[in-house]
Amino acid sequence: MASKRQIFVGNVPIGGGAPVAVQTMTKTETANLAATMEQIRKVADAGADLVRCAVPREQDAEALRTIVRESPIPVIADIHFNHTLALKAIDAGAHCIRLNPGNIGGREKVAEVAVKATAAGTPMRIGVNSGSLPKHLHALEREAPVEALVAAAVEFVEMMESLDFENFKVSIKSTNVPNTIAANRLLAEKIPYPLHLGITEAGTKWSGSLKSAVGLGTLLADGVGDTIRISLSTFHAEEEVKVAWEILKALQLRERGPVLIACPTCGRLQFDMDSVVAEIEQRLEAYTEPVEVAVLGCAVNGIGEASHADFGIAGAKNEGLIFAGGKPLRKVPQAKLVDTLFEEIDKSLDRGGQVEFDEAESREGAEWVANIERENAGDLTPEKLAQMEHEASQRQQEEEPERVLLDEEASPTAGRRFTRA
Ligand code: SF4
């Protein structure tokens, strides 16, 4: 359920069924033009659709003029407490103003910004953060934090509507993942405006990415959310963009660049897969094509579950196999596996996605895999166990379709929706 309304931040549509837009925030002092522009170019290269810059001082608002002119992507000015800076940011050509109507100094000042934004055609992002709800909602916040967040957001929406300003998106942010999920679900039912999703101060690259993937991923999978920002405790804003893209790609909401899949490894692994996967991941960053690459730690299961990948490797002690679209391409020495994989990817991209198979080499590769499969026929690999479970459940479903349905309905997790922490 995408938002009913759509707005445009620069040339980027937000909401109304538009692709979920990726945004991030520069970490530089905005007035430091060289550093800010360098970071903006980096995040744009990484796939940011929008970039936000903090505007806490006059010189930052002034710098926006140049930033807006030179930025390859639309620029959002992030304003707190000072409505004069919001007015100046609009004058500087910012493509959107982010402000929290609760901390800008009252309705009159919000109205002043709204009038100027309307004249300039500048949209706004209005939002509430769990740490800064209006005083009259503090008691409710202690008892029912989700309802308090939603009540604050709805009050701000009504304030903007009463000012005849409807060119906005809304955000509710919290450091608490379950509250963020519940609040945004509730808000999406109450208002037609696009929603900006984020987990405030999510944490380090590791923990913050996971929290964001769980929180934002859950909402996006439900169709809630029109633009996302991953907040990570790193100076490298492009890392936030990469995480955002991984979430969108995992949910198949957007496509960008390669997809890398890799087996989890197990005791059958016979080569240093950690470094091979890391090298492949790093080399794939240079590609913009949505090529899917699989890395298997062994060929005990043949090409198996990776057969749908565009390209892949199955490693072994001294040699490994390169395959494409489920068919062996050739067997190569272990040391050449990664280079040969990329040669094949490049050749195929040059040919518009066509892969050329040398039948003799392909046959030799197939025999090599078949030998390994035969030698290990009795092994219960993770893949074989998963396949056996799948087959067993299919058999059960065919034999007792009604019983399976009843079991699912009786399951404590069936149909469960998160409501409130
Ligand atoms: S058996 Fe499966 S998980 Fe184990 S190394 Fe081989 S492909 Fe990877």
C-alpha cells in the first residue's frame, strides 16, 4: 500500500507508487564546500537519489546555493530550531526542506516557511522524533509511545493542512525498532502523504544495518514507506546508501548493480572462501549491470541451488568450476578462479548478455562436477537436507492438504502482526 499522494523532490517522485527513493545525509560541515561536494558525488555514485545536508548556521544556508547548483542529485536542507534558516535555504534553491514543526518556534513561524515554500514550489519533510514530542503528549508517550508518536505526526499534518500546505512527506523516527514499525503502520492508515522511513541513531555499520534491515524491511515488505535513509555511525555516507540498496534489492523493490549470493560454507569447504567472496564483492562494485553471481564452497551438490545465477563458481582444493545459467563453462585452477569469473562476466556483457560455451570445456566441467557428486553421494549437505525437508513438506501437503491448512491456522505466529512493544 503505497502512499496515495505523490510529491517531487527536484526530479525525484516520492510516494504514490514511485520506486522507494534512497537518501542519505552528508557528514561534513555543509559550509565546507569541497568536502561536502566530494561526499555528495560519492553518495550519488553509490546510488543515492537524494542527499540531505545539515543547515545549522548562516554560512551553511549560504553554501547551499553552490551545493544545489553543483549537486548531481536533489538536495534537502535539514533545519532545526531556526525558521530563518529554512527561509534562506528555500531562497538558496534547496529542493526540499526538512523541519520539525514542533521545534521551529510556533505556528506563525511554520506558516512563514509554508508561504515561502509554496511560492517557490519547494516541498517539505515534516517529522517527529521519539525524543522530541510536544509537551502535551509526554504523559501519553510514557504510557503508549506508539500512539503518542502517531498523534504528534497527525497534529503536524493537520497544522500544515490548515496552513494550506500539502506538498510534504512525513517521518516518524525512533531508536526503538518495534515502535518504529508499529507507528509507521498506524500512520500509513491515517494519512495519504508519502512516508520517509528511518531508524534514528541506528548504530554502527554492523548493528545499524541489521536494525534498519529489520525495521525498514518489515515496513517496506508491507508496502509502507516511500523513501528511506539508513543512519549509520560512520563518516562514509556512501555506506548508508549501499545498505539501503541491499534492503531494497533483497525485497526486490528496486534493481541496481550485481547481486552476490554465497553458500554459508560448512565442513566441506576446501578453500579460503572468505577472502574469495570479499574479493568478488569488491570487484562487483565496479559494475552497474544487475548480474547475479553465486559462490559455492564446493561442488558436492553440483551447481544445485545456484543454477539460476547468471554466473557462479564452485570451488575445491586445487581447482574449481565456472558456470553460467546453471551450465558449466570451464574448470580452472583455484588460483585463477576469480579472474576467470570476471573475464567471463566481461565477455558476456560485451556481447549484450550472451554467454559463449566451448562444448568440450563445458563437458569436461560437467564431468568434474558429476565425479564430485558421485564421490559424495551419501553426504547430507545443508542443501540436501533443505531439499529433503522441502520434498517432505510437499508430500505432506499433497497427502493431507486440509490438515496442513489447519496446522498453519493454529500456529501461534500465523497472521501475527506487530502492534506495540
Ligand atoms: S556443502 Fe553447501 S554449504 Fe557446504 S561448502 Fe558445499 S556448497 Fe557450501
